[in-house]
Amino acid sequence: MDEKMTTQEKIIRYAILIAFAIFFLIPMYVLLSTSLKSFSEVSINTMWQLPDSLSFEGFREAFTKLAPNVLNSFYLVIPATLLSAIMGSMNGYVLSHWKFKGSDTLFALILFGMFIPYQSVLFPLVQFMQTIGLYGSIPGLILVHVVYGLPITTLMFRNYYQDVPEALTEAAKVDGANIFSIYRHIFFPISIPSFVVVFIWQFTNIWNEFLFAVSLTDTQSQPITVALTNLAGSQVVEWNVQMSGAIITALPTLLVYIIFGRYFIKGMLAGSVKG
Amino acid sequence: MKRKHKESLTSLAILSPSIITLAVFVYGFISRSVQISLLDWDTFSSFMRKAKDYVGLENYAGLFREARFQTDLWNTLYFTLFFILGCLAIGILLSLILNNKPKGGYFFQNLYLFPMAISFVVTGTVWRWIFAPGRLPDNPRGINLLFEQLGLDVFQWGWFTSTGNFLGFNIALVAVIIAAVWQYSGYTMAMWLAGLRGIDQQLIEAARIDGASKWQVFTKILFPIQKPITLSAIIVLAHVSLKAFALIYAMTGSGPNNVTDIPAVYMFEATFRSNRYSTGSAIAIVLLMMVGLLIIPYLVNSFKEE
């Protein structure tokens, strides 16, 4: 299948691949080498050099400062991911196999929420959360992420269920199964791969999210992304601590990517291309 | 018929939590933002009084007259343009090379994609340190230092601290664009790669036998086939760039003379830092309309195809 390539062409190809690999790895190099330096060794003049000796001072301090926020992020991300996936799956199921008059329009109206810039709802949202007493709390942020996650999770599951033949639902109906038992015994079991994709997608997005997190939380409830930007706000910027903090922030989603890469890419493509 | 009716009701009941919350959180809140943008709630006291003094489109008119907002619009335009071009050029180039399945291709593919898993906040933090570490100096060291050590002094400049401007393009944005392209070009690569894998190789072989050059194969065969995918990628990337709030916030802030300011940052500051609720809401609605201009033709088009 591969065309015959001259050696020269091969060299050019690999040169391009390696050049870009370096470009993609520069931030990783800076992150790692800076985070492993001691505070006394962190200096702009030596920023491109590897540390003289490995020091975990930065990591220790970043972790002491950020541990509560890491926990906040987990308390936020796990329930929000589960809830938005389960609700999206039910929605997708109904909107693909139990259509009714106007259900397609309803689907389009749900989908609209995926495309809005969240600035357009932000201020009323903050006021609303204050009114119902959920401002500055993790449950409040969970609610927000579940609601604004519904359009994408509904879309992903609907696209998945649409490929399930209608005859299957009809046959089950004839056997006396109802809407819930058909979901539980047929659709839920076959959609495990789809759940994995949606879990990973939602986990990554909610973990990385910043706008809602910074607008709706106080010092107690800040997720890790907000706490990381606040590390920079202090008087003396300890770059080893900040780079360690950045690594701590990136690590959970990076691990998910490394372990479940295939599903991550599926979600990324499904999140953007219809069908 | 009865049964059908009951079924619809059950369906609606399952959907109702989503319908109700989205009705409030999307449609309700957007309407509220529109309303606030038409009031004169630009001071804390007028906001507290909750007076319904409509001023029509005055907040919008004021906004478009403001130097900062005009800068923001230029910044958005150029940022979006170069961000998309950068992601497309790099993504397509890499996908073409990787589609030939070179040895180690899988490794490179995974490497180019990992920034997609990282938060814009992390990206911003790291690239800030790379371009201009420490308190913003007059002469940012960082990557300039690396160029100096490599003897490439010609590449040294002010990066995102630069206030240079070329046809409305604030060159400080180059630094932000590099960071954003670093994060998202893997996405274009993955999209193109997924498409390329579906193309019949015989088509390309036949064209090659007929004497078509590789460039002709790209422009006359691959690119036209991949047009829908490219279009989707452009839409998603444009959408990302309008939301680049977190990246700018973590990396540069508004910058001197707002050289790296975007409407999303201005909206946040107006609303939560200076109590100009109506101005903030007006910016938010302008953003919504910009996204609408982009998304609606695309959605109408893809629904028609369905």
C-alpha cells in the first residue's frame, strides 16, 4: 500500500515528525525540569537547563496548597460525569426509539445548549445560584455541569442508539416489555462502550473547565483549575511550585488519555462530527 | 391510539428533567442576559434598585464606540483566523505523513494529541513561563534566552508583551496563537486522519498511474473529499477560539493596551470586577450572535443533508 519512497523523502518525513515532536514536548520539558528544581535553583537564567539535583520541594509545597482543590475537583467531576451520562443516555434512547410528535424539534432545542458561549448565561446563572443557595458550593457546580453537559451527552447517545434496528424495540414491545424494561435489558447493556466514551469526554471537559469554576465558587469550593491560576497571584511567583501545580492539574486527564486514548479520540470525533 | 398517547407521555416524563433545566439554564438565562443588556445597570446602586429603566440599544452602541471593545473585535478576528490556519496547516501536514503508516507513526500520533487532554489553564501557565517568565519585564527572557544560547538572536522579540500593531493585528497575539495551536492542531490531525483512512487507496493509485503529482492528488482528490471534515474542524476551532477565555486569563490577561484582550475577558471583568452588568451582558449577547452567525448556517446545512 505504501508507495515506494526514496530515502531522501523518508528523511524529510521523519525530520518533520521529529520537529513537531519537539514542539509538542517543549512545554513538557519546561514543566518537568522546572518543577523538579529547588526554589533556590529556579532562576530565569537557567530555565532551559535540567536541575542540578532533583528536588521535590516544589511538588511538596504545591501538593500541600492544592490537595483540597484536587479533592474538590474529584467531588465535582465524578457525580457530574455519572449524572450527565445517565441522563444523556435516557434522553438519547427516548429521542431515537420512542419518538413522538415534536420530538425532533425538541432534540434540536436541546442541542442548541451545546453551541452557546457560556458568557451569555453567566451572570443570570450566578444570580440564580445565589438565590437557590447553591452559589459557592460543589453541588451547585455539579448541577451546572450536568445541565450544560446534557446536550452533548444526549447527542452522543442518540447517535449511538440510532443504529440499533427499530425492529428490536418493536419485538420487545410485542412481548409486553415497556419503555423502562427495554432500556434496562437491551439498550443499557449494549451501550457500555458508548458510556466509556461519554465518561471520558465528560471527565476531561469538566476537570479542565475554568469559566464556571471561577465564577461560581469561593475559596472553599475552588476546583483545581481555579486554584492553579491563583498560585500565580501571590507576591513572589515560585515557579517550581507553579509548574508542579500545573503537572498536578494535568495529571488525571493525562492519565485518562494515556490509558483510554482510543475512547478519548472517539469522543473527540463524536463531539464534533454528526453521526 | 390510546397506547400511543400513553407512550408519548412516558417519553416526555423521562425527558422532562432535561427539558425543564435546559429551558431555564439556556433559554431563560439568555433572555435574562438580553434584558439586562437593555437596562442601565452599569453601577452597583442601579443594579441594587432593580429599576427597569430600559435604554434600548444604548449599551451596544456605547460598546462599539469603545476603543477597548474595538480592539477586542480585531483581536478575535485575527486570533481566530491564524489559530484556524495554523491548526489546519499543521494538522493536515501531519495527517498526510502519518497516513502512510511510517514506522513509529502510532507513537507520534499519540504524542501530537496529548495536549487535547490538558486544560487551557495549564497550557496558559506553561507557555507564559516559556515566553516571558517572572514579573513582566521590558525584555522578556524565556524563549529569547534559548534563542540567545542557540545563537539565533534574530528570533528574539517581545512576544506577548509587545505592543506592535500591524493592520489592526496586535502582534502580541502571536504568542497566544502558538499556545492555542500547540493545543489544538492534534485535533485537526485526528479528524483528517479518520477521513483519510476511509478513502479508497485504489483511487489514489489510479491517479498516480495516470501521472498525477502528489500535490495534484492532494489538491484535486484528497482535499475535495475531505471538505466536509475540514469544514467541521473549522467550525469547532472557531467555536473554541471564541471561548479562549481560560487560555488568555491564565497566560497573558488583557495585556498592555489590551493587546491580548478578547470579548470574553472583557465580559468577565465588566460583570464581576467593575459592576457594569449591562455592558457585560451586552458583550455576552454580541458573543452569542457571533457564534450564531457561525453555527446556524452550518447546522441548517447538515440537517438538510440528513
